[in-house]
Amino acid sequence: MKGTGRIPPLRLAWLSAGVAFLAVHLAYALSVCAGFVPACVPYVDGCTSISRAARHGTANLVFKTLMAVDIVLLAFYWRGLAAALRRVRPDAPKRVRAVLMLGLLAAVFLALYAGFLGADGRFYQWLRRYGITVYFAGTVLAEMIAATLLEGLPGLRRAPRAALVLLCAALLGLGLASIPLRAVDDDGSLINVVEWWYALLMIGGYVAVAAALPRR
């Protein structure tokens, strides 16, 4: 399946996920070196949030630059994925359109979040909070709708089907787990752990969805 232009959706998925992964982890490493955040394994210890890891100094500049690249890649990815879904699921135009609209909306709000990360003021804090919330929610909803569209295809291979099921279950489970955790998470570390894993699974979802597309 070809994506937007000459780039297949799976390649765009790997590029988008790779740039996002690099942006987050390079920003964290730079913040540790600069003394802005403690050194730990954030997926286990939750010593910092992703936002705090990318909020200051060189880490902020690197994060914003890589996120700008990722936003462009995501726009092409969602367009390419929607085009591929239209070809294999012509019977579900509304759901395909929902995937495209949610994905592009998420990319726009990612730009809002990244653009104001590090800026002072209550208004900018509000923009960041809603930017990241809509980015996470829009992306995950788009991935789940795409997964339901692909699940209905005849002849879907076992490995991609299992990956889609596990992805949706893990994202849903982490999202639900974060609700009661807030009541007992005094220092925020548990929520930080959930955030790091949720973000990792979410960007991995780009690849899981694109890998399930039929090969031609």
C-alpha cells in the first residue's frame, strides 16, 4: 500500500514513531545532564514527566525541533493511512474519515503543546495541558478506529491481529488505571510511569496499525 506520494504508510509510521521516540528520550538525557531532572529509569521510577523532561534549556529546543519534524510526518502518515483504508474498506467511509480527522486534529494539538512547552503563564499552561490531552486522545481514538477497520478484513494475519488487540487493550487498561492512581499517587511518580508507557505504546501504534494493512 502506497501512502501519500511515494512513501508507504508503514515507512511513515516507523519514521514518525522513531522521531517521537528520539525527541522524548534525547530531551530527557539532555535535561539529566543539565541537572533539570533526576536520573532514573522513568518507565519504572517515574521520577519526571515527559513535559518536565523537555521543558528547559537545550532539551526544550531539541524537543521542539524534532516535534516539528514529527508533526509533518504525522500529517503525511494519517493521510496515507486513510487512503489505504479507503481502498481496503470502501464500505466504511465515515469511520475512515474519522481516522483521518482525529489523526490530523491530534497533530495540530501536538503542535500547540510543543510550541508552548516551556513558556510561562497560566494561559500557556492551559494551552499545553489541552494540547497534550487532545493529542493523546485523538491519536488513540484514531488508532482504535483503524484497528476495528482492519480487524474486519478477511485474511488478516495472526501476528498483526494480535498486535492490534494487545495495543488497544494496553492503551485502554493504562487509561483506566490512571483514574484510581491519581487518588493514591502523592508524588506523581505513578502517573508519570503510566504517561511514559502510554506514550510509548501510542507511538508504537503507528507501526502496529500500518503493519496490519494488506500487502500488495
